[in-house]
Amino acid sequence: MFDAAVLSQHFKAAAAASGRDASTGYYGPSRRFRSRDRRTDLSAFSEGACKVLVAAVEAAFADPQGGSLSQGWKSSMTNKKMITIATAVITVFAIITIAAVMLRSSANAQSDESHYMPQYTSSGEMILPKNNIWRTWVFVGAPLTPNALNNGAASFPEYHNVYMQPWAYEEYTKTHEFPEGTIMFKELQLTLPPPQFKDGSRQEPSGRGYFGGPFNGADVTVKDSKRFAATGNWGYFDFNHFEPKLPMTKVLARDKCAFCHIGSAKKDEVWTQFYRILDQP
Ligand code: HEC
């Protein structure tokens, strides 16, 4: 009969390949916006499903007495039942495989490159987008608060390179509203050391000024009116003000970040007054 242990082993492997990250306990974002990893997940799942199928067929046709397949086939009426069961199993897995292939093509159509959405762990921490993907987004501006001009320790040192997803930018230019799921990703970057002048500036061939040095952590805001209603529809995350950035981090209380944005940012908690392309889209 079926080898239950073999079947369950294969099935577990297929399920594991289908999405759960053992290190974070994270199951992935909503179906609609699953990342490009999902394509690999799905092929792994199909592969897993095929293994289960093969194991099931082998188990169904194996003779319990250890005889060959054909002897087992001819020798007993119970084998007919096995064939029926095997057919049922084949049908079920064929359906699973077809479903997986169909889901895979829909994932291709809506990959995270074209519509990146914030991702969270099961306990609600925001996950740092992978592969520095924000650096491929729309660059909206770079306020600069050098340490040397802020008693040696700026609150957000020093360049604030701000990015948002291209799809969100496109929608903003049409509606003048930040859509749900917008991420404002502020990557901090130090000025190029060593400073040559008291104000931290340097003389370079293009002139005296500030030049890009090492990356220095990130602050991030996310628009989600359901999740972050308490802080005016935006969630605030500090991924460190130094490197390396945290792989994930929890949302911060109103009195840590949101109060200041709510108080003086020009548009919907975003300081559009400092980003020309958002202030005059
Ligand atoms: C005292 C006021 C203040 C506090 C507190 C504050 N911010 Fe900001 N934040 C600003 C200002 C001003 C800007 C725009 C100018 C700049 O970056 O220098 C900004 C810009 C940002 C941006 C870029 C997008 C935007 O809204 O312009 C992000 C992301 C951000 N802050 C996240 C955070 C996070 C996360 C915290 C808490 C850890 C925080 N901020 C705390 C004043 C504040």
C-alpha cells in the first residue's frame, strides 16, 4: 500500500518550498503581491508535488510480498483498488500542478519589480526590502544635515536619500495623493571623509562641498490606513542610523516619529516641501 511516511516527507518538502522562511517564520505577503521569489517557490512546489505523485504511484503498484510489478498486478483483485486510488492521486496532483503553473504566470504578470508592496513578519515587523531594491526606485530628493553643522551629531546623519516605488510615484503624479502601500525610503549616507574644513566639507575638482561616503542605515515610512491609523495612516520604522541595516524592525510610537511629521510636513505626513518633484508634480 502507500508508504505514508514517504508521502508525508515529500509533501512537507513541497509545502516548505512553497513559501515559509524558517529563519523568520515569515509566510510572505498577500497573494496579490507575492515577490518574485514566489516563482521559484512555485516551481519548487510543482517539483515537490511531482515527487509525491511518483512516490504514490510506486507505492500503489508495489507488491506487498515484494514481487515484481507485473506479478503484483495480475495476482490480486486488491490491485484494482490500488489502481483506482493511484488514478485519484494522479488526478489530484495534476490539478495541483496545473494550479501552480497558472499561479506562476499570474505572478509573472505582477512581479514585485513593477508593484513592490511592504512586507511584514507574522508579528508585524517590517522586513527590509531585499537586494537594496529601493535604489532602483524613483529618487525624490536628498536633504543634507552634516554632523559638523549639528554639533557633531545630526539626528539623521547626513545625506537623506529619499526613494519611493515607481508605481506609487506614477499614481501620485496623477492623483496628488500617496496611494495605500506607498513606501518613503530614506537611506542615510555619510559625507565623504575625511573632512578638510570645520564644516565637514572637502575640496574636490568640482568645488568645495559635500560628497557621498558610506551608507548609514535608513528610516522608512509606509502608508497603510488600516495598519497605521493611530499615527495618521503612516507607519514609521527605524532600520538603524548606522550599517548594517536591521533585517526587520517594529513600528514606532507616535511620540518617536509621527508627531513631528504630522505637525509640519506639507502633504500627508511627507515633507514634500523639500522634494521638488513631489511638491510640483
Ligand atoms: C523633529 C522632527 C522629526 C522627527 C522626530 C522625525 N522626522 Fe522624519 N523627517 C523630518 C524632516 C524635516 C524630514 C524631511 C527633511 C529631511 O530629511 O531632513 C523627514 C523625512 C523623513 C522621511 C522621508 C520622507 C518624508 O516624509 O519626507 C522619512 C522616511 C522619515 N523622515 C522617517 C522618520 C522616522 C522613521 C522617524 C522616527 C525614527 C522620524 N522620521 C522622525 C522630521 C522628523
